[in-house]
Amino acid sequence: MITRYSREEINSIWQDEFKFKTMLEIELLSLEAWEKLKKIPQGSAKRIRSKARFNINRINEIENKTHHDIVAFVTNVGESIGKDAQYLHFGLTSSDIIDTTTAVQLKAASEILIKDLEKLLSILAKKAKLYRDTICIGRTHGVHAEPTTFGLKLALWYDETKRNIKRLKEAAAEVAVGKISGAVGTYANVDPRIEKYICNKLKIQAAPISTQVIPRDGYAHYLAVLAVIGSSLEKFALEIRHLQRTEVLEAEEPFAKGQKGSSAMPHKRNPVICERICGLSRILRANAQAGLENVALWHERDISHSSVERVILPDSTILLDYMLYKFTQVIEGLLVYPEHMLENLIRTKGLIFSQRVLLSLMDKGVQRMKAYEWVQRLAMESWQGRKDFKALLGLDKEVSCYLSAEELDKIFDLNYYLRYTRTIFKNVGLL
């Protein structure tokens, strides 16, 4: 059962407490590494770890004077250490701390998002199997085309969600990358072994090459993947919105006891969650665009990307977490109306079998264009006159020369359209 949404877990990753704890850990790990290389006195790393503290209010106070967040952080931590503070931040530049911290944050956020997707995948699998053989009309251009099943719709979403999990895992690995390489990435004042030690301890990769910052193409790719996932959710939600229309009503998002659809019209049951998901996906795409704009920086680094990332990275991960929660809630409680599906299926009085009629005539030796002309003529008569299509075919002199009443009955058999459903389910791993 889906519990009430709380963004505390993913939100905390982007709060100052988590950020400064990670920054402090990077500073302390660098001291451990320097000590192993005998660059600072033995025992100093342990002493510093036992004393090192930070105070967010004090950091903010210092930053108001220095206008530099890392200087403020290092100054505040140094105040708690005493004499050994001289070793703090040794050989490091601000972006060593910032980018490596961001890697840890993105790794933690991605783990939550992957769990969210896996939960959605599990429920989609369950629902797809439940409705595997629930026949409904397939639509192209919004117009009735040929029969499909509601389970196949859900199986398609299941397969797309599997791809999104794969995409996110790959993108998450690409941004879970730290750097401790100095002011322009040359390791001029910091041994490369420091970087390796810190990243190993943090369970992230070390960037093979960097400037003052990690290249931002990885971040752009990550944000683009979040936008793709959001677009998938929009696609799924949009289908439910269409299916919930009064004229269709084949499926409906859950409507809670006591929920109100309209302040004016008591009868309303609106697809508000799905509409919300469609709207929020636009923000993810806009943030992805901002991420692309951050790729091109001056020389070895400028700061134009920094302010943008402070918004788009937390906002995109928190937002997608929320969207995944809400859509999983929709799928779990989805209301499905097979009887309405059948009503809609026969609404066009058999026109959905037109392709089978066409192919059957061709099998009997009628040239394609001639067969198409006959079938379309009778289809239009059926559509405009609201007449039964099979009856018109049976009465037509040209068609009846080739197709008997028994053959027409076989052509209009719905089971024909279900014969490969199991094969498709097997293809996507649902059998």
C-alpha cells in the first residue's frame, strides 16, 4: 500500500545539514590522506576529527561578511579545532569540496528515485497481468483503429519504465563523480592519491580529468534523463486523462472519499493528479534546458552554472520523487471499466474490422486498390448511416462474391486480435 507522501528523505539531502556534514567529511578524509602521505603530523587527523564541528548559523554569519560559502564553512570548522586548524583545507580549492559534495547528494537522491521507479514497475507489472486479456479499442489520431487490450497499454508503460530505470542508473553513475584536483585540475597542490582516497571512502568515482570543476555535460545528461522520465509519466497520465473523459470513461484515477471535484458542480470527478503530473513534467524539461546551458563555461571555470544548479538539482530530484509517488498512487488505485471498453468497441458498428476484410479479399485474389475501394465505400456508408458494417458487407454483390457469411463471422472474431498477447507479454518479461 502506498503511504502518504513525505519528501523529508529526499528533501534532507539538499538541506544545509546534509551538505555541511558531507563537506566536513571530505575535509576530514583529505586530512587522513595527507597524514598517510606524511604531509601533516601523525595523529593530527584523528585529533581534528574528534573536535571538528560546524554551526549553520555561524556559517551564515561569516558568509554575510566574506560573501564566500566555502570560506565561511572552513572558518567556522576551524574555530572548533584550535591549533590544528592550520591543516584544514590543505591544498584544496572550493570546487573540490562543492563538486564532490554534489556527487554524494546526487548519488543519494538517485538511489531514492530508482527505488521509486522500481515500485512503480512492480505495480505496473501486477496491473498489466490483471488486464492482459481485457479487450478495448486501440486509437490512432484519437480515432478508433483496431482492438487491443488494456493490459497491453500497461505492458507498454512497464517496458518504458524499465528503460527509464536503466537510463537513470547510467546517468546516476555518471554524476556520482568527485574531484580533488585543485584550482585548474592539474593537482598542482594536491596529490592525486588524495582524490582517490576520498572518493573511495565516499563510494563515488574520481573524475579521470577535470578543470576547477567537473565537466557539466554529465549533469546535463542526468537532468535530461529526469526530464525523459517526467515525459514518460506525462504520457501515461495523459492516456488516463483521455480515458477518463465522460464520452470514453474506460479508466479513471482514484477518487478519495470526501474528495471534491468542483466547487460549483458536485458531480465532477476530475483527473487532477494526472493533470498535475502533466504540468510538472514541463518544469523538468525546463530544468534540463538550464542544465544544457551550464555545459559551456569560460576556460577552466566560471561561476555562471553554480546559482542555477542550486535550484535545478534539488528541484528536479525532489519534483520527480513526488511525481513518481503520485503516479504510483494513481496506478495502484486505478479504476478500470471493462464494460465501457466493450461499449466503445462496438460503437462504430464493426468498422474496426475493416483491415481484416481488406486482407481477406486480397487473399481471395482481389487487387488491393479494388478491395480497398469496396471496403472504404461500405465503411463510409456504415459510418454516415450508422449501419452495421458486417451486414452491409454481406449484402454487397461484389464483396459477397468472395466472402461468405461464415467467412465474415470469422473475420469479425475479436479473439483474432488477442492471439499474440502472450507473446508480447513474454517479450517484455511479464511471462
